[in-house]
Amino acid sequence: MRTTLDEYLSVLQVAAAVTLLLALLIAVNTTSIGVDERAREHATMLAFGLPVRTVLTMTTVETVAIGTIGTLVGILGGYGVLAWITTTTLPRVMPDLGVSAALAPTTVLTALGLGIVTVSLAPLFSLRRLRRMDIPATLRVVE
């Protein structure tokens, strides 16, 4: 039973790594779209003398706030699915095992940490675009 469970856990670890990579790609894409939509705002801040690092910090703080909320929703949703599986599916499949839904505090902290770190790295991919922004062209009003 232990060997089978270890094999199953190794498959879950691969799935977790792929999910983390996918989360990073989604965060980078979302941040890229946000930077594109706020190009005029960023250009205005840069034109008034704000350093690029301040604009990047503002984007990072916003992304981290959204990522924290998303991670918390994901943890709660995952726990809901775990509770549903352990109360409905497992008793029918393996009635001899008494399995209960539980999340270790280290699991929750790891998920929060990875979720927040993943989304906080995403704005760094827009740094080059912010540094090379053509401020007058971005601020030009299209009539």
C-alpha cells in the first residue's frame, strides 16, 4: 500500500509542478495585458519623473494582492473538493479505510508562498518594456 501511495504521490508532484508553471505563464500573460492596458498611465507617471522601479513596484503590489486573493480562493476550493471526495467517493470505493479531509498548515503555507511568489515574479517580465517605452508616442492622443 505504501509503495502504491508513493507512486501516486510522485505523479501528483509532477502535476503540481506543471500547475505551478501554468500559473506562472497565466500570471505573466495577465500582467502583460495589464501593462499594455495601462501604458498611458505608466507613461504619464514616467513623464512626471517617477522611476521605472516605482512603476514596477506598483504593478507588483497590485499583482501580489490579486494573486493572494486567487491563491486563497484556490486553497478553499481545493479543500472543498478534497472534503467532497473524502465524504462521497472514497467511502464507496474503499469502505474499509477511514479517510478524513485535512490540510496541514505547512501545505497551506507552501501553497500561499508558491502562489504569491509566482505572481510576484510576473511583473519582472514587463521591466524591459517599461524601460524602452516611447513616452511621447504613448501619451499622444489619437483623434
